[in-house]
Amino acid sequence: MDLVNQSVPSETLSLSSHPVCDPFHDPSVGSKLTPHDSLEGRLLFAVPKKGRLQQATLDLLAGSDIQFRRETRLDIALVKNHPIALVFLPAADIPTFVGEGRVDLGITGRDQVAEHEAFVPATKDTGVEEVLNLGFGKCRLQVQVPEKGKLERPEELVGKNVVTSFVGLTQKYFAELEGLEGYENGVTNGDAPVGNRLKTKIKFVGGSVEAACALGVADGIVDLVESGETMKAAGLKAIDTVVESTATLIKSKHPSNQKLVDMIASRISGVITAQKFILCQYNIARRGLETATKITPGKRAPTITALEDPDWVAVSSMVLKGNIASVMDELTACGATDILVLNIANSRTG
């Protein structure tokens, strides 16, 4: 990443200790950003401050030539080469800030967006809009029970204790299982009208959800699963999926600079394409061209260039990285020669 030395007074940019982090006010200081470091005129872009999505997000920013330096322990970084300020927030808080229009753009997980909307349904002027599916951070929010237990179906957890970090989605899920019509998203068991109250007892924990069953706190859990190794190590098995998730680029419904949002989305899309594809070049006799281009159709169409030998052509085509070995084998079998594979540093494709 191209970093720039950006001197920022530490006393003006600290985060408050409010459960939903607010990078714009610090009660201990009682002031906003100083005029020198004003965010006026800058697009506010929220990115994960830690966790499983952070490094991939930083790699995307580097590939998109968004140059910044984050001072130690500070949660706002001014971008050097664009009128953008990066705001580092917990991934769970990003949909709130974007949905309320406090920041213009953000990267978080679809699971976090869905959890936010379970509590705060979108309206005409509030809520988030997905700009781009980023493809990384794939996981599933799943209902899990002890592997050696008697529970096999999610319906068997109705009326029992369920522990989760995703209370909104879990309440909504079990409300549907219990057939509660008109259930208000985000209403806790104790506050809901008696006739519309969940029988299932949903308990919130902030971490180590997978330990709840072993400790006797829960009969089942609702938790994120990536590889499934943690779930298996805890002696759990999945019996249903609440939602599937990947990282996503979201924007507010009224961004301050739509042109800049479009530019960022275009750059990030180009980086993602470059990460997925590789450029394959080869020579082939014209008689084998039709077969070869079926093997390498490219994103839209392969580029075909005539060679000095009129019976031969050169072909250049984008190929998915995961398929390149088998593609090279097939090209060789149909008579292609001089096969070269080149990495793509960046791209702009339709």
C-alpha cells in the first residue's frame, strides 16, 4: 500500500466508548474534529477496524489506489489522493452508520446488514443499498446443536434456550418457526405482547458462542460458520442455515458524492476481477480456432490477432485462475502452442 505521512492530532480523533462507536465525537474531549482536520467535502468510507474482513478490505483499498496512513490507535484516516476519509469501525456497526447517512459508503458482511435490518427495517430515506458483492469473507449463519444430542431439526429447539450474537436474525427465524404473524423485528421476548411472544428463549453473548452448549447455557446456538472446523471441535453440527454471507460494499441512500462512489465501486470491481482471472495467450492454426475459443471464450470474447503465417492466429483470453491448469491441458490437446499465462494487476471490464 502506498502510504502517506499524515499528521493528525490524536486528541481530536479518538473513539468514544459508546456501544456503537462514534468516531465523530469524543465525550472525554467534548469537541469535533478541529478545523485543520475537518472532514468537510470528504466522502466518508467506513471499513472494518479488525476481524476477518479487515485484511482483505485493506488489500482492496491498496489495489484501488486509495492512499492513506492510519495513525496508531486512531479511527479516522484522511486519504491522500482523493477527497475521502476512511472511518474504521466494528463491522457490526457499519450498517448503522451507513443506514443513518452518517457515512456514505462502507464494507461489511451481508450477515451484519441483515442483522441491522432485522432491528431497523429500511425506509424510503434510511437503510443501505448494496453496491457490489465483494466475494470474500464467505460464511453461513447456522443453527447448531450438539453432535451427540437428540435434536435433529430446528423445530425441536422451539421453547428451548438458544444462544447467539445475532439476536435480531435469530428472533426473526424462530418467530417464523413458531408461526407468529405480525411479529415485530427486534422486540425482545419480555417486551412482546403475550399472544405474540417467542416461546424460544434467545440469549445474547458477544463471543465464544460455540461453548454455550457444552457449558449448559444453551440447547442450541446460532453462529457464523466458515470452514466448520470450530463447530466440529466444539462437538456441534449444523441443522439449518439462517443466512449466507459474503463481504459487500454498501452505500447510504443519499451519498454526498455519487460520482466518487461510482469511481470507488468501479476500481474495486476491477481489482476483484483481476484477482479472479488470469490472461491466457497462445498460438493456434486456424483450423483449430473454433475448438480453442470454446475452451477460452473470455469474459465477452477472445482477442484474435493474425500472424505473419496466414494459417495461424494468436489468441488472448481471460480465464478463471482456478481453471487455468485444465484449460492449458485442453488447449494443448487441440493443437495450441506457445501457451503463456500472465497475471492481471488490475482491470476495467464490462
